[in-house]
Amino acid sequence: MFKINLHKKVLGAFLLLSLVPLMLLLVNSHHSLRLVETLLRQRTTEALDAQAAQALELRAEMVAREVADFLQQVEGDLKDLALIEPAQESYIDFSWGHARSVWYRRGTNDNPIEVRERILLYHEVSFIDPSGQERVRIVAGRPSMNLRNVAKPENTSYKSETYFQKARQLRKGEISVSRLSGWYVSRDEQLQGAETPLEAVQGTPYRGVVRFATPVYKGDELSGIVVLSLDHRHLMEFTQHISPTKDRYVAFPSYASGNYAFMFDDEGWMITHPKSCDIRGYDPDGRLVPAYSQETDSATIQAGRIPFNLLNAGFIHQNYPVVADAVRNGRQGVVDITNVGGSRKIMAYAPIFYAQGDFRRFNIFGGITIGAEVDNFHQPALTTASLIRKEITNYLSESWLVISITVMFVILAAYRLSSSIVGPLISLTEGTREMARGNLETRVEVSSYDEVGILADSFNRMANDLSLRQLRLLKTLKALRRSRQEIIRERNFKHTVVENIETGILTFDEKRQVTSLNGPACKILGISQPSEATPWHEILNGWPEFYAGLEHAFTTVDPQNWGDYITLERDDRRLTYRLSLFPLSFRRQAGWLLTVEDLTERVNMREQMARMDRLASLGRMSAGIAHEIRNPLTGVSLLLDELHDRLLGQEEDQLLIQKALGEMERLERLVGELLHFSASKPRLISGDLATVIDDSIFLVCRQCERQGIEIVHHFDVGLPKLLIDPDRLKQVFLNLFSNAIYAMPEGGQLKILASRVRKGVQVTVIDNGCGIEAEKIGLIFEPFYTSKGREGTGLGLSISHNILSEHKGSIRAESTINQGTRVFLLLPVEGDDEIG
């Protein structure tokens, strides 16, 4: 049998195991990279196209918003003009005071010149009396002697305009806006021998106006109609210079390239376009030139009398009517279009939202479209795809070169390694060393059946046994660690629960010593954690109210539980606690577990809710009583007043009646206060609290000056907006200011502060008056409590309290006799969920 020595075996095996996978890897990598290249080019192209379409759509939306804002500015100018006396001089000043820059070309077709010039915004400014006769007419900034009766459409500039009749029917403040009116410019008139609109510098330009009109009333009588005729060139400025190419803006776009923008109205008519023949217009008889459609005869087409209406342009491309309908429905987007000139392009569109005059039907003035020629639109994506292909090709070429060098290096290395017959023995030695270092995964790969192979096999079996034993030890250690982690996790969970509940927990041993207590217990009782078991009397030394209950519980508690509610006074506050005692039953331990709950806030909340219920009932009863009393009270007042007039000369009787009427007026005020007390819910709006306070101060500043009271106020900068009812809050501040003024009959200082706090905005009203007794401070917000005697109703602060509650706020007072009173109001900021 033919035998291969160890040297040849090692050399052949090494070359086979090294070169074949390497070549397979190279072929597979080449194929995979080409697939990745194709996918990457496709996805990159799609992403760049989507990004370009989105940018084009966003630009159309921005231009549409600019046009809408511009139309609103024109409305503002119209309203300003309506306030001006209709005189020739003032109208001329108004006309020259409103101009904007336009960018256009002039010169010759062979030598065009770009010009930026400010021109008048309004081609005509006029005032028309109710009969339709123009009284003042300014044309191109100069007075016109041709004053017409525009009640007859044939007398208007374009012989069929009805803007006067429409404005005549409007109510005061309403505005009529007409569609674009202008003489139609045919293709031949624009080109005049030039090949394209881009070359036709000397051609006839389109001139038209959009008329804004509004009636002017003196009292209830119509005085006349003011009319602003917006120069069409200013609308052209929004689309004329837009270019979707890298230039972005040009003096005049190229229609043939498809890279241009245009504007159409809500009826689909073109109103701005590089081709003047596409724009709607009137013939010399005042008739609107029909839109270009499938029915248009060849002679009309040849003459270039083809104004464009998107709704009738489906025969040119089916997406034109789609764009018009989408804009009418307030949508924006991107479509593929082929224009009349045959240019394929991507067109973005966006609606111009506007709802005045003739444009109320669809609530839009029209739409903006921006087109980009298809090849130009896809150019960034194509450039990127070409770059990707070039880079991947370069990478594959370099990879082939590196692999070739690697193959040569592998062959050389294989020969040198296999030339040594001791190679396998060296491998076995290295494996033994690795084993000694602790790497039990070390294996010696020898495929021969000679002595070296047998030795290597024995080595590998030994390594397997050691690995299995190591795995068993690691599993045991892992199980121990898992058990330890579970114990720690359970301990931490219990500690977290005990330390984060609101209930205080104390444990007692059989000697009634406190062995432990949680954080909430330390917080509630105001004590620190004891270092060792402590008698419970020492722990609760500051709480003698607990002694009797706990002493009784320790001696008589049943095996289930004991509980009690304890109310006490601390620092002028009434506190309520609930104590519960349970016998410990865990692992047969002797002792007790005591829980302490602070119920003060809950009890206060219940009392507050009960008070609110009482106030609500009182409000309903007050409303009923006030309504029942007011009508007969008015009748009695009228009868007493009549009686007073009849007793002329009987001064004593008249004096008695006057006193009775005074009492009736006081009763009337009380009825008014009752109705305010039962008023409906506030109407909350986002408002500025500082403005409300300033308005309230303004109403009392004169009274303070007469009484010698200095008003000092300070508001933090940047106070947030609040949800408030300004009128009802003004009532609160007037009540507080009135009480403060009453408390300072000899003069003093009234200070108002407003600042941002953690849970809202706090307003503090401070006076240095006579003050309120401590035993009466808790009664001031109760209905019908007053310290003013017959001068007060006792409802002012109660109503103020209700208003603050309806605002989800709070009000409280502090006072010192002969030093003054402080009233604190807290209002929540929008978005805050609670008031503390």
C-alpha cells in the first residue's frame, strides 16, 4: 500500500484546509457584496428621492403660508383704509405708503437686464358712495379724473366686475375679495417672435388685480365702499423666482425644463405662471376667456388663447384634477406630472388657506405647486448610486489583491511548518502547557494513527474528564450564588416595602421593649432609630396620649388585633392617628406589632368636603331666597319712592321713608351678594395673573390715595400662564383689598406680592391694619361672618374661598392684633395635578 509520510500529510492537509475555505469565502464575499451593492443603491435612491420630495412639499407649504399671511396683511391694510377720511390727499399718501420690491427683467430679448424695484402694492385705491359712484380714485399712485359709476359692471375696469354689488351686501366689518381680474395675454402677445417665455423679455406682460372691498358705516347708515386693488405682480413674486435646482431662486424660470412654480385659485384657474397665456383673463368685451380643454378648437390653440384650469386639464395629465381636488380638501402632497410642453416632472402642492369673499366655499384662496424635472429630481440619487458602485468595485479589487498575497503566504508557511517532523509533538506540548494554565478546553488535533496520534487521543480524553468535572463544580457554584441572590432579593424587597409604606411599624418583644421601627414610624413620631431594645415608654415619651390605649391593649388584646383612633393637639394643629396592635406569630415569636397611621390629612379632607357640601347647599338655598326676595323687594322700593315723592312738605315722614329706602338698598346688596355666592362655575382661560392683579389695583388706587394708604406690589419675572377666570379672580382681589383698606382707616401700607412656588403661583396680600383675633381667624371664610357690623354682608371672603376652590387653588390667612394681616392665595400652574 502506498504510504504518505507525516511531512506530506501535514503539508497536504494544511493547504487543503487553508486554501479551499479561503477561495470559497472570497467567491461568496464577491457575490454577497454585489447583492449588497444592488440593494444599497436601490434603498439609497428611494431614500434620497423621498427626502427630495419631502423637501419640495415643505417648500410648497411654506410658500402657501407666506401667501396666506400676505392676504391677511392686505385685509389689515383695507381695515386701516376704512378708518381714513375719504380724501384725495390721504388716499395718495396711503397708496405711496404701501409698496414692495419686485424682481423682473427688462431691456431687449438679446440683452436682458435683471432689475429689483419697489412698486406700489395697490394699483388702485378708491372710495365709492352707496349709489356706486366713485368719489375718490387713485390709480398707480396718482389721482384719476375718470370717476365711474361701478354699480354698472360695464363701467368697471374689465367691463364685467361685480365687486361693488358684493361689498354693498356686506355687514359692517365684513370683507369681499374678488378673483383675479385682468386682460388676457395670448401666447403670441407674450412671445412676440421669441421662441420661449424665457427669451421673451420684450413681450406683453400680464397685468391684473385682486380687489378687496369693505363697507364703511357711519352709525347704522352705509357711508360708502373702500376698495383696494392688489397689483397682480406682487402675487407673481411668490412663485416667479422659485427654482428646485441648486440655484433655488432665479429672475425668471425655464418653462421648458419643468423647473418652475405656479399658483392657481380655488376654481382651478391659473393665476401666476411663467406663461402668461396660461393665466385667466378677460377679452376686450369683458368675457372670461374659456379654459383650454379637449373641446378647444385648433384655431384657438394656434392663436395661443389657452388659459389653464387644472380641473379641465385631465386630458393633458390625469393628476392635474387630482391636485386641484386635493387642495380644495385642504391636503398637500407630491405627484408625477407631464406639462403641456411635454416635460415630465415631480410636482409638490399645498393649499393656501383663506376664507374671505369669493373664497369661502372651500376655505382656500387656491394652491401653490413647485415642479422639478424628473432627471434633475433624481440626479442626487443617481450620483450617490454611482459613487456606491465605484467604491464597492474598488473594495473588491483590493480584496482580490489581498487574497492573492495571502494565498502565496499560506503556501510558504505550510511548507515551512510541515518540513519539521516534530510539528505534532510541539502541538501536543503546547496543549499540555495550556492545560496547566487552566484552559481545560485545549485539544490537540492529530488525524494519524501512529504513536503521536495515540498519545494525543489519550491527552484529549484526559482533558474531557477534567472539563466535565469543572462544569459540575461551576454548576454547583452557580446554584449557590443564585440561592444567595434570591435571599438578598427577598430581604431587599421586604425592606423596601416596610420602609416605603406610609404606615409606621414598631415591633415589641415579650417584655414590651421596642426592638425595631421603620422609617415612616420615625418620621411620624419624630424620633430616631434606637440602637438596641428600648422600653416602649421611652420611645413614646413625647406622645403621652398613646399611653392609656397601649397599656390597655397590652393587657387585654385578643389574639386577633386591637385598634383605636387618637386625636390630639400639636403646635396649634389638630392631629388624628390610628393605632393598631397585632400579636406576632412569625416562627412562634412572642411579642406584638404596632402600626401607626397619620390620618390628619384624610380627616381634614373629609371636613373640607363636608364644608363644601354645606356651602353648596347654602349656595342653592341662597339663590332660591335671592330670586324670591328680589322681585317683591323691587316693588316695595318703587312704592316707597313714590310715597316719598307724594309727601312733599312732610319732612319727618320723608326722612322715615328715606331711612326705609336705605335699609332696602342694604337688603338689595345682601341679595346681590347671595346671588354672587351661588354663581355658576367659572369660565377658565389661559391668562396672565399679573394683569388681573394690576387691573384690580387700578380700581382701588384712588380710594387708597384719599385714605393715605401706600400700595406696594412686586411680581416675579416670567410668571407662567394660568387657567383662570379673570373676572371672578378680580372679584377675589377686590374683596381682599377692600378688607385691607377697611382695616387701615388712618392710612398704612398695602403690599401685594406674586411669586412662583413649587406647586403653582402664590399671591400674598399684606396690610398693617388692626389685625384679627386668633379665635376669630378660623371664622372669616364662613358665610355671613363679618367684623364690619351693618356695613358688611359676611359673604365676601366666603365667595372668595369658593372662587379659589373652583380654580383648584387655596386661600388662608395669618393675623396679629395691631400689626396686620397676611392672606395667602395659591393657584396651580397649567399641567400641575395637585395643590398642596
